[in-house]
Amino acid sequence: MAQTLQTNKKLDRIVGQILYRPNLISFDQAKKVASQFEEKFEEWRSDRSNDISLYSPSKSELLQISYDKITYLCEKDCSLRSLESFVNKGFNELNRVAKFKQIRRVGLRRTQVYTTNLKFEELVELIYKRFYSDKKDLGQISGESVRDVVFVLDSTKNGLNNHIEIGPVTKQEALKRFDSVFGYSKAQIDSLGDANLFIDVDLSQVESLTGTKVNSLVSSSIYEVDRLISEYLKYVFQ
């Protein structure tokens, strides 16, 4: 099975976010900082003057600059370097005038769906054997026949908290769990098969954060999310 296994990435989303304790300057300046990025996006919307969302439907891309957070999201031709550029520049511009005293969280998340040429039950068996093969007592407790499985792990490595979810999904489960912000094209829906692999990696740091550390932390998070996805995929499909 391993020799003939074929996979193809069909859905991909990256999200980067910086949360900070707002002050009166960030309430006033969020709109001005957002205006520096307006020409790079097709549309914008704002329910409040201190919370601006710039977005491009054709690129499935969004940048939110708010009094208490900056968020970048992409669901098409995703580039972690674009995320790094938008998030760091937006934060640097706002922090330059607001001088935030508290950074509450820096996070990076990547969610992907891969099609496979396996049957669903074959993919379930593969995931189960990779992550639970030494847990023979589980079969006696839950049953001899495994119909579905998911691997979930919360841990810390290289100073970053990480949450990992990996498991097989049907087409409908993939669409529901990926939960696209911009919606799905017919081509995307049709491209999914009956046995797809869902992988979700969520990194964050909430302690010992300062404004001067944010840029380097975003960069290290990019390296780490790439490493985790690459190594988990290699582990599953080796």
C-alpha cells in the first residue's frame, strides 16, 4: 500500500494573529495603519472605526487590523512569507505609535486537506497503526473493528505550544471541518475524494512576550509549522 500511495493537497489555510492589550492610541490609529495596506486588497469593511478588515475575494485573502489584534488569513495559493510580511508590518506600524505594554498572544495556524488514492477504511487503518499500534488494549476496550480515528496532541517544543489534529475525513467531513471563510468553488468540492487526510497545526505563545520579540516569534512560528506538517506527513505516509 505504501508503494502505491498517492496524495495531493486540495485545501490549505494559514492564519497568523497577534493579540495585544489595547490603549487609547490603538483605538485611534488602527484605521490609519490599515489605510497603508488598502491598495493591496480589493475590498474593505468596518463595523467600527477601530476595526478594519481588508480582503480580496479573488485571492481568498484577508487582513484585519484592530485596536486589540492583527490577523492575516489566506485560503488560496497561501504564502507564509506573505503572512509574515503583513502581520509584522501591521504590528510594527501600530506599535510604533501605540507602544503596547502587553502582548497577549502570538499565534500561527495551518490547516490542510490532502486527497489520497486509498479507500476510507484503508486510511483509517493506516492512521490507527501509525499512532496507536502499540495500544492493543484499546481494541479490547472499544471493539476489534476501528471505523474512524483521529490523533490529537497538545505539547510544547522549541518554546511554542502546539496543538495537532490528524485524521481521515470524507468529502463532507473535509468541507465541514475545514470550514472555509471564503467558500468553496465547484472545482474544490469536486476535487475531494472519499478518503482525505485532514491535518491541523496550531502554534501559540502567551508568556514572556514583548513588542521587540514579536517579529522573531512570527518568523520562528513559520519555520515550526512547516517543520511539524512536513514531519507528520512523512511519518504518516512513510
